[in-house]
Amino acid sequence: MLGGVENHSLPRTAAFFDLDKTVIAKSSTLTFGKSFYQGGLINRRAVLRTAYAQFVFLAGGADHDQMERMRRYLSDLCRGWNVQQVREIVAETLHELIDPIIYDEAASLIEEHHAAGRDVVIVSTSGAEVVEPIGALLGADRVVATRMVVEKGAFTGEVEYYAYGPTKAEAIRELAASEGYDLTRCYAYSDSITDIPMLESVGHPRAVNPDRALRREAAARDWPVLSFSRPVRLKQRVRSLPMPSRPALVAAAAVGAAAATAGLVWIASRRRNPSTVLSAFSVKDKEVKLGLPVVGGQE
């Protein structure tokens, strides 16, 4: 049961959601494998590999070593891709591929947090070109996602900012500092043991469809465990969630700068110098809000 409507004399609060297997039933970026093939970005063999990776992910999640192997493979795979083409493919197929796999329970939670006056932030290891349009579809207030380096309109294959593990927790703390969130009163939701730092950073952690390791950890720490099992199209379940038009989704995809959208797409984990500034993408305002320290200072 969520808390009531926020008292606006108190510090602001937010609910932070992992995306894959927490808000949606599959891997967000691997879901676009067939669309990338049809767009000429990958070959049939790569389609089969992404399908296998999706199976592994759904069967039991991916541990740190598997995630690293997949990251290297996908970084190599997306090298040379035209960024605008990727954005257009995602915008054109978003409703067809993502809308049917959004968990009804997650959509309801997003509504409840908004009704209580909390911001909703998607924090995902997947890439900005995928996560930002999905955030717009869900009505999220902000998105933290992985980003790739872009040169001359194409991905170089290098990761600029990798939103994974402890980096997610860092992004949440920095966003809290810039937006005035009281983390002791905030919520976080994830399915993966790799998101323990993210869950630890808030006062109300929740394990959603947890992998075995996270289930054990949640039991040891007395964290609530939620089971989401009803993927449903947003249009079929509720009128209150905004349903952006295709032009709006294209605009949302275009705001994010460099991100690879092959499988695990990024918003990166290495700081190139201490003065660089990461930005948090504001889905509702369709603008870039600075204040979250990151790599490269590029949005």
C-alpha cells in the first residue's frame, strides 16, 4: 500500500523504476531486434542472437558476467548505425512492440505515485533512444538511461555513460540533490540483484518479479516482494495514462543524444573528468534539465 498524497511543505519525493521485467515483461532493446533487421541495421544471424539473448534474459535474468558479454557484443554490433534511423525505427514500432508488454500492475503503480504527488523516474541500463520514448509512453517525469558516443550522426560503438549497478544509485542520489527529493521517503522497484545499490538508496525498496539472488536478499532484508504478471495494452486498461502521438514519440526520441539501441543501450558509467555534468531528461517538459553529474556533459 502506497502512502497518501504528498504534503507539499515537505521535501519532494519520487518513485524510481527499473524498466526491463519490472515495468515491461521483456528486454526493451532486445525486443526491437526484428525491427532493426527489417530496417537493414542487423543481419539474420544477429536477429537469432538477440532472440537467444532475450530467452536467456526471460528464463532467469542475466548476471554481471553475462551483462558484460552482452554489452560488448551489442556495442560492437551498433557501431556505424545511423542514430536518426534508430530513433525513427523505435518511434514507428513502439506502440506495436512495447505497449502490449507493459505490466498492468506497473502502470497502476505509476498512476498511484503520480496521484500521491511523486515524480516517476525510469532508471534503465537500456539506451536512451529506446528508454526515452518508452518513458513518454508511460507518462514518466524523467529518464536515466545508457548512452553511446556519437560522431557524425552515427554510433562509434563506445559507451559514454553506462547506467548499471552502482551507477544507477549514483544517478539517483545526484538527481535527488538537484531536484530536492528526500530519498528516505522515495520508492524504488527492480527485478535484478544488480540493482541492490539502487534499492538501498531509498527508504522504500521493492523487489518486483525478483531473480533468485534478489529474492534471497529481499527476504533477508524484509523488503516487500511484488509479483507482476498481467501485460496489457495501455489503451485497453486506462484512460488516465497519456498516450503520446507518433510525432510526440519521435520528438522524445530525438531529444536524447547518443545512445545505442541494439540490445543493452546506455547512459554510461565512466567519468571522463570531474567537471562534466550529466543531465536528466524530462519527459513531460520535453527538455533537458541539467544538474545530474555525468560523463561527457552531453544530452
